[in-house]
Amino acid sequence: MKKLKERFGYYFEFKNTINGTDYFMRGLAGILFIIPMAIFIGMGVALLETSMVVAGFLFLLGSLFFIPLIWFSLATTYKRINAFFPKKAGWLTALTFILSIIVEALNPVGPDAAVDLTFTPIYVVFLLISLIWSVYLLFWKFTNSKR
């Protein structure tokens, strides 16, 4: 376990900084958590009629991948924000997470396929703020001689 922490613990720590390329690549690396989560949950749903206990266990096992996914995503976002705003990285990471939740909650395209695609003005405002902030984090170069 110690070797595992030494090898991969850096990715889950809330310190240091990363550049835009690493930020993008770590965003893609989130798929490594999503794939097994989807497999276990999908198998659990498929086995619902056969065995409720096994289905529940697989669903729970798949859901457990959600915790490291969120931790990894928050740590990655914190590191990128820390490159620009070292004194306010914690607050800005929390606000980024809250903004993402708000955008998803206001999203008019839900699980129902027959949804009217009229975007409310408040959704458009939050979506634009989220997109501008994401582009800033992804593409802006941090230049500081103290680094």
C-alpha cells in the first residue's frame, strides 16, 4: 500500500501546481474511474431480475469508484487554480465545483428524450461563466518569475 501511495498519491494531493496540458490529460484520465464504475453498475442493473443481492453488491462496488473520481477531479482542479491564485485556490475550487453542479441542475436536456430545448437565460449565463472559466484554466499560461 505504501508503494501505491508513493506512486499515485501525488495525483490526489491538494498541493503544488500543474500546467494546462496536464490539466487536460488528467481530465481524460477520469475515464479510468468511469469505465469500471459503468461496468459494475451496468452488471448490477443487468442482474437485478436474477439476483438482487449480487446486483446490489455490484451496484455498490461500482458506486465506490465515484469517491476517488471526485477526489481526483477536485485535486486536479485545485492544482490548476493554485497555479494562478495560490491564496484563493481552495475557495475557487469549491466555487468551480458548485458552479458545475448549478449548470448541471439547470441543464434543460435531462434523462427524458422528449425535452424541449429552450434554454433559460439563467442557464445560459451560468453555462457561459462555466465555459469561460474552463477555457481560462485550460489554455491560459501562467507566467511568474517567482516560480
